[in-house]
Amino acid sequence: MRKRRRLGSTDGFYRFESLKSRNVVYGSGYGDFIRLRDEFGNIWRGSAERQADDTVTYRFRDSNGKTISGMSDSWGVILRDEKGNVWRGFVD
């Protein structure tokens, strides 16, 4: 998996992959709003919030109430879903 980082912006293309199942979610974001789609067609809406220590906190929810949340730092983005599965990805 590639590691990318752009300081000062949460805008761009997002791609996350589950380490366990290899499922992928992808989409785009502008400002604090992010919209992702998984390979089953489900839409995940979420937000990105920049913290004082230059990390970004992410929270996503689909129409069924499932959630994925996590954070990014200088090494990439790591998310965890409600079942404990880890998702890694990047913002391009």
C-alpha cells in the first residue's frame, strides 16, 4: 500500500483497503465532508477534523448505521470499523 500525505488539506481522493478482507472503499472529499463508496455500492458519508497536533480524525457512517473511524499522521491513514477490522489507506 502506498503512503501519501498532503499537509494542510483534507481535500482529495480517498482510498482505504481492509487488511482482513481486502475490501476497498474509495471516494473524494472537499473541506470537512467526505463521500466514499464501497465495492458493494454502499455510500459512506463522513468528515475529517484537523487536530492541534497536525493529525486528522476521520469518522464515516453508512445508511445501515455501520461506522468506521480513525486518524492520520505522517505515515498514512488508519481506520477501524465496529468489528475491529483495520483499514489502511491514503489521501491523494
